[in-house]
Amino acid sequence: MPTAAITPTRMVLNQLKGRLKTATRGHKLLKDKRDELMRQFMEIVKRNRELRARVEQGLTEAFAAMTVAGAIMSPEMLEQALLYPRQKVELGLGYQNIMSVNVPAFDFKTEEVEPGDMYPYGFAQTSGELDDALAKLFQVFSDMLELAQVEKSMQLLAQEIEKTRRRVNALEYVMIPGMQENIKYISMKLEENDLSTKVRLMKVKDMVLQQAHNYQY
């Protein structure tokens, strides 16, 4: 049965065949896009795991060093040591296109008031553990930024994969079968009409021969 009320004509049949061809080609392209999105997604998931492990390890070490520094130094001295930073950080935001999905691309650069000096304090009144904590935080910062970029990319790609999957399923299980059913229905109707026309023509031929020559066919 046809999926909708349609007129069984050859023009409609040709139109449906053209739409079916386009839908089939679009279905293949969408499947290829979905598969490539999945490949890219799995690579980003792998990168996310690596970064998360490194960030967690780096933060654990930094917090441990900071805890030791806090135990050695008084809270006032620790606050005073970190009160006036000597570095400025500029964060840039761009975009990278992955299979028509714009994912964020972060970058940052630091500007030091005194070149080569990342510590905002003198070493006489502070502990070495505080130096270690700041060094580890500085090392892990770029990984944290990339981790944020990767996790946002995963979210956007997952949304696009789901959207593409729904389109593929709609074409594969609804639109293409519906058009194929309509084409089959119209083709059968046209064959029936052609057969009926041939039968009528044969009857007309018999009537004409019988009337003209009193000939029974």
C-alpha cells in the first residue's frame, strides 16, 4: 500500500524515482559522515582519558606540595607570598571544524613582568614546597586547558552523531522504504492500466471487424 494518497501517473513515478535516487545517495553520505564522526569521537575519548589522568596526577602532586607549604608557613605569610603575581595569562579562543562541527580551540600565552621569573615572591621567607606547588600547577595548566577543549569537543560531536544517526534511520527505515513502496504501487497501477487499455483496444478491434466484414475474431 502507498504511504500517502498519490496519483499513479508516469510523471509522478519519474519524480519518485528521482527522489529515491537522491535519498539513497544522501543516505550513503550521511552514513559515511556518521562513521567518520564516530572515529573522530573515539580518538578524542582516548585523548580525554590520557589528559584526565595527567591532570589528576598533576593536581594531586600540586595540592600535596601546597598542603606541606601551608603546614610550614603561616596562612598570612602564604597569602602575602601569592598576593601579587608576576605573570599575566592571555587566553585565546578559536574554532576547529571537524566534519562540519565547530569545536573550540583554546590557546594561552604568559607574559612575565620579569622574564624568567614565575614566582611572585622572594625565596627568603618561603618554603621550597611552595615553589614545587607553583611549578606543578604551571605544568598542569596547559593540560587542564586542553582537557576543557577536548571535553567540549566530545559533547558537540556526541550531539552531532546523535543528530546524524536519527537522519540516517529516518531515511533507511521510513523515507526510502516509503518511496520504494509508492514506486511499486504506481508501477503496478500503470501496468494494470496498460493491460486494460490493450483489452479495450482488442474489443474495439473485434467490434470494428465484425461490423465491417461481418467477421467474428
